[in-house]
Amino acid sequence: MKTLLTAMLLAPLFALHAADAPASLSKPMRNVVSLNGMWEIEQTKGGDAPPTHYTAKAPVPGLVDMAIPAFAEAGIEPARTFYWYRRSFSLNQPLPETALLKINKAKFSTTVYLNGQEIATHLPNYTPLTVDVRPYLKAENELVIRIGGRTGQNPALAVTGDAGETYRFLPGIYDDVSLILAGKPYMENVQVAPDINNQQVRVMVQGAGELAYRVLEAASGKEVATGTSSTNDFTIPLPGCKLWSPESPFLYSLELKTAGDCNTVKFGMREFRADSQTQRTMLNGKPYFLRGSNVVIFRFFEDADRGNLPWDRDWVRALFRSYKSLNWNSLRFHKGFPPEFWYEIADEEGMLIQDEWPNHKRTKITAEALEVEFREWIRERWNHPSVVIWDAANETWSAAAMEAVKRVRSTDLSRRPWDLGWNEPLSADDVTEYHLYMFNRFHIHGSMDEAGNPNGSAKDDGKVAALVAKADGNYFKTLMKMTHHRPYSHGPCAEDPLTTPGPKRSPVKEYPNPRIINEYGYLWLLRDGSPTYLTADIYERLFGETTADQRRHIYARYVTMQTEYWRATRDFAGVMQFCGLGSSRKAEGKQPMGATSDLFSDVKTLAYVPEFKQSFRMSFAPVIAVLDFWEEVVNAKQIESVKVVLLNDLAAVWEGPVTVRIEKEGSVVASKQMTTTIPPYGKTEESVALSVPLPKGKYRMVASLNWAGEPVDSVREFTVR
């Protein structure tokens, strides 16, 4: 006898999302039926047997901590813990020739039962499971999906995520579940590879016979191409096509129809390359500088204010628009993937994505198992114009990742570059990553537990205190000398007095490939302005007792300086701050304080800390004047001149006035204006004479220009003593 909840979940499947029949082929049909909604859910411990009854309900997609009533220990379960999701549905029409169940993403390890029979197990946690369910379907159906806790999965068989700074590894069916009903021939997969030089697209269809196609402008519906093909690999001319970019995210729709199926794929005409000769990334044949941040979705999953936000399309779209308001054009999806619709919104809003597999130094997966996961990953994402870099690993040397990439990279017809973590690039067409953290040298590093939290063994041996004394208030300039232009990924520099490079901390080689700094910043603050466990001792040691607003000013000041500094070197194709979305994790009960955080004061409303928004918007502007002045304490009483580095990330010449001024207590004590020209994608330098006596006191130096109708300032604060 069905429960009330089960009865509520009954749905007439064929009534949903019916596709139109093509004009040129006979009555094709594809219904993609969403099975999202409230499911029954139950937790079992210690065995494999399914529950005899269900006592809670939870949303799909979502995570198990959203169950009502709540489960204890969600995300920190014992090894033999399972969560069982159940729902019922009806079929009220004859079954078509193709019936597939697709679970976009679920973790950890997925087993599917339909009408009491176990029909599939899928170990990967970040890629879709698609299974033929036609032999098992009836008029009335019961679908059960079992997932486990992270500790119950064999790490050699599937990537389960990094334990470094995450506390709660929340299981759940965290992406869409759908039933795909179609005739035959059924199109299993479509890959669209733009060729902007020849103004055409290559289309490869898996599983189709003769087909008809139409290409339309996605927004207007205007038809731009139509035809038929008798092969599964063909090209469609698109003369005069409009290119896709973050500044103009123009999308096309490709409609494909066979005698028994139809499918629609959105794509953008864009090409993204890594050019090792110029050490630049190239978008549509022109240099393109990546300016952006990181989204750490699985850390955000454990955020106290997360709720249903990751599955709220309006919130996600507003999130992307808020990022663009900071002059960001790129994001790294760090250590894991959000729900698939995030990529659709990135396509529509215009954001370049470095898509990073959650592969870290603790990962023990074999190359054979990783190859399976990589193939599923690439196949799911390859039509998104927003996805421009495949990222195989983070902060690690991984032979398994190297081997898996060798085996799968040819499957991507668009030939996107790869980031291989700390591994050697496999091709001149790949990029290299840099994690240039500076202020961590002022943190007393001790050993950490599996969750990445200090275990009490940290000891101040005097080296940090000696470095602070040596800096004598010039913290940034002292750190700058340690990291300037050095080909190191996160490891120590030769001049670093705190550590000695060892076998696992040695500097990586310098390669000609384009370099991307996809992590930097440090000095993290929780959203209430308090430090994280990684930064508390730094704020205390360098700045003494501070208020939340004072710490926010310090963070904005120093991370802005880092942004300008790394951009001004022009040694890097991308500069991506860490991070734009993470968790603000307070220490509560057994839960330790978080290591990092993001820029929001209220993540639900996407309200940034005001000073963060202002300073980041200016330091990431595509045209900027950077003060090459890094002193924080000046003993001289007169500054003769200062160098200004002028950057232009755009394809057009920039010309206009640049003002440099020195202020004390709100009054201008020196000012100089000049008119200058910055060539496309260029960098120029100007020396500005500012010969003026400066009595003891606190000062601001500002270089200012105007871009897009707004002032863009580079600010330095210093003390004359």
C-alpha cells in the first residue's frame, strides 16, 4: 500500500517536455521527464540491507542534510552508512524503444534499484550515471537510489574529494534526475566543435543514423542553417557567424532529429588556446587575460547559510552577474563541480570556466579508474563555450592523472588546454598553474589532522618573529622579494627563511606554457570579519588588536596590492583570487573553524563587504594604472618620483589622462597629471616626478584614470617616520 508521500509523487510521464516532430523525418519523439522533487529518504548503518520503512523526506537535487526530519552526523558518517532515496511514478502510455534513467551527479557511490531489482552501480561521484531501464519499467514503478558516506568508498576506485580543509563531506543526489524516453535511432551524445576560422561547426553524433538539422540563434530563434546528413560526423557552414566571448556571450541552438529521436544542443562559436610562444591564452585568435576567482562548491555545501542556494537558478544567475560587476571574466570551479545548470548560466552570462577535477595529493585512484571518470566528465561538458580549460589536479604530482589525460584528451574535438597541477605540461598547448601565497610566511605552520586543522603541534621556533622584525613594517615588499617572478607552485622560494625545499616541496620547473595564478590572497576573513584559523595569528602578529572593519580594510588593501602586482608583471595569462565562493565556517561543537572564506557579508543576498567590492572592482579593471610603489614605511622625508605601470587588457588603444597624487588626512599635498596611451593588450611605464617634502605622518598615494565612465584607482598607504 502506497504511503501518502508516494501517492503525491505519482506523475504522468508522457505529459512532460514532449518534443516536436521534425518536418523532414517521421514522428521522432524524446521526452525528458524530470524526477526532481521531494523524495522519501532513510538512513541505515552497519549493513547493506534496504530500510523497511522511510521516516523522512528530502529534495532532489540536494544533500542529505536537507532531510526533514534531519539525520545525525550528516557528512561525518561512520563507514557503513547508507542513504536510501525512494519515489514512485506511473507510466500511462506504451513504452517507447528507448528508456534511460540519468542521474547527473550523486555522491558517494550510487546504486539504482527499480521495482525491487538492482540494475546499476556507479562509483564516480562527479559524473553522470545513465542506465537502460526499459526492461524493468512497469505501469507503476518504485525507484530507489542508494548512496553512501565518503568514508565507505574505496579511494583507489573513485575520487572522493580532498580532506584538506573540508569538514563535512555531505552525501546526496546533488544534481538532476531524469527519465529519457525516445524512439530509435537514439542519439546517445552530440559533440559540437566550432571552427571559427572556416566559419563552420563540426558535429559528431553518437548513435544516430540519417538525421535532419537546424541551427538557430538561441535568443531570437532566427534560423541560420538547415540540412540533412547521412553520416554521424559532418560539418555545418555558418557564414558570418557571431563569436562567443564573456563580453558578448552569443549562443546558437542546434536541433537534431532522427526517425525516432530529437535533441537540442546549445553552443557558442569560440576558440580558446594556450600560446606558448607569447605565453598568453588566446580567445578567438586574440590575447585574452583571465581576471577572476574560484568557486569552491563543496566547501560552500558545508556553509551554514547555504540552504537551497546552489539549486536556485535565480540566485546562481545573480551570483555570476555579481562576479562580472567586479570585472571578473573567469572562474575556476575548484575541487569539484556544481550542478550542470551552473554551466548553462555561465554560457549565457559569459564567464570562462577552468573546470577542476577534485584530484589532490591525497588521491589514490588508479589511472584506469580515473580514465573512466575523465571520459564521463569531458563528454558531459564539451559543448559548453564557457568551459575553456580542463584541470586534472590541484597542488599535486599525479602519475595517474597524467596517464588518464594522455588517454582522453583527443576525445575533445575543441582541443581545450589542460592544467595538470604540479605535473609537467604534456603539450605546448597546455597551461601551468601557480599558487603564489605570500602572507602564509607569517603564519606558524604546524602539522594538521585529516580535516586540515591544526592538531596542536605548531611551535613558534622564532623564525616567523625574525621575519616580522626583518620586515620592519614593510610586510608586502619583504614578501614580494621572496616570490617575485619565480616559477614556483605554492612551494617555498629559495630565499624563504622558513622552510627548506624537500622532495615534495621543491620548486617546479619553469615551462614556456602560459602561466595562470589561480590561487593567491591569503589573509582570509569569515563573513563577520573575524579571521580564519589560518590567519588569526597573522593579524595578531602584524597588526595587533583589530576590529572587524579594520581587518576588512587590511584584507582589501593587501589583496588588492597582490592583484595589481601580479597583473603588472605581465608574466601571467591569468590572475584568479581565492576565493569568490566558499564557506564561512565558525567553530561550533566538534566542528572546527574554517580555513578560507569568500568576499560576502551576506551570501544569501549576495551582498559583498563594501570595501571589498570597491577595491576588487578597480584592481581587476581591464584598464588600470598600477603604482609601482610598495613601501609601507618610508624613512626619507621626500619622494622624488614614482613609477606607474599602465595596463590595457583590451583590443583597442586606450588614451587619456592619468593623475598621481599624494594625500594626507584628506588633503592633497602633491599632484601630477599626464596624458598617456596604452596599446592594445599592452603595458607601458611612466615615471612621475613628485618632489615634495613629506613630514612625519600617514599618507595615501593614488594613481587614477577613467575607464568605462568610472574612476579606477591604485592606492598605497604608507607612513613617513
